[in-house]
Amino acid sequence: MRLQSTMSALAGSNIEVMVAIPNDQLAAMNDYKSAKQNVAVGNEPFLESCNNSFLNVTFPALQNIQNALNEAGVGDSIKATVPLNADVYGSPQNNPVPSARRFRSDISGLMTQIVQFLNQNNAPFTVNIYPFLSLYGNDNFSIDYAFFDGVTAPVVDSNGIQYTNVFDANFDTLVSALNAVGFGALVLL
């Protein structure tokens, strides 16, 4: 199915659609003329499993795409964003609680630039949070905590904040990382 017919079929359905550029095409988006032809940027390009393959191409691609949207006169209504994974933030070893999290040290400067750019363009910060991955990766992880069933004894961090599921803890981690770089009010998707 072509994009136009897909979009027509979804018109008026209240289903939100995001068009994304695959990671392996980010380098091509560093050419401004190519960037004008696209809307979204990559998918989780900073995963540690990507081995830094997209560190130098993601932000320039994001800039070119948003600038192309602005130049086309649609930048106020169409925003470029980079869907990221929760592994872009982490805990300081001396305070491993969600409310103390920061962006990963190896990408902190880059993440700050991206967040500043998103803020300047009124674009949302997009993150994919997968609560089930915590369960999948750890046999001792509570099923109740992985999903939204709640737990009989909430996890309480050193700041007294209670978490009844891993999604809330993960979301607070993101907000903490954004607050740390001065953009805690950024719209989140």
C-alpha cells in the first residue's frame, strides 16, 4: 500500500501516524536536497547495540529535515523528531534511582544538542519505552512490576518517590534526564 492511500484510509480516524527514516538511510539525509524529501529521522539510532554507527549522522539529518520542513512552510505543523530508546539515559553509580538519571555519559553532549534543537522547533521528544524488556532480560523481575497491575509493595527510591510499575519508573527517568539539561517541560511522545 502506498503512503498516500494509507494516509487517506486513516484520515479522520484519530490514529496518529509517524513516518520514519530507517537508520541505514540517515547518512543520505546529511545531503540537504535528500533531506527535503523526508519527514522523520531514524529509529533508536543510539542503541548501544548500534555500536555508535549513527552518532555523527543523526543530528545533522534531524536539522536538515526540520529546516526543509520550515523552508517548505510546514515546519509549524510538521515536526522532525528522533524516536529514541530508553537506553539513552542511565543512573549515576552513586545514586541509581529513576529521579537521579541523566543522559548516558557517552552521548550526553549530543543528546543535549538534540533536545535544544527539538525545543527551538517546538518538536516533541520521542521515546520508545518497553516495560516487558525488563522482564525478558531478568528472570527475577516481577511480572506485576513489568506490567500495569501494580505491586503490593511499590518500589521506593531514596527520594521517597514510589513506583508501582517499571513504565512509571522509566518515564520518571526520562523526565529527570530532561530536567538535568534544562528541558523538563519538553513535550513527550
